[in-house]
Amino acid sequence: MNVFWIALAAFVGGIIAALAGWLETQEPFNPRKFSASVARALVAAIGIAVAYTYANGLSAIDIAMALLAGAGVDCLGNRVAGAITARRG
């Protein structure tokens, strides 16, 4: 059950990062861009949950770290996608 909470925290962190990025741009909501962030958040949740299976216990710090890691994966993925798009254009 602990792995579920870690995965959920990582997923929520990615979604929060995506929503914060959208609010910062002041552009209309684009579901296509948001769906890419949801996919990155899901990848972060799975990856962090798998890595967490090697840890002992669950604490508030573990949940906070998973949330921050999920946000970081979304931000990094967004930057990489932006750099690839800029090179093509």
C-alpha cells in the first residue's frame, strides 16, 4: 500500500507542475499539451514507485520527495520537448 501513496504523490506532483506552468503562460487551456503532462506524470509515478520498493517505511518526507520528484519529471520533460520542437522549427 505504501507504493500506492508514493506513486499517487509523484503523479499529483507532476499534475501540479503542469497546472502551474499553464497558469504562468496565461494562454488558453490546451488539452493536447496537458495530456502530455499527464503522461509524464504517470511515467514519473511508475518510476518512483518502482524505485521506492527498495526503501523501508513511509513517512511524510517520503511523500514530499515523491511529490517533488513527480514535479521535476514533468518540468524536465517539458523542457526537453520544447528544445526538440525549437530545433525542428
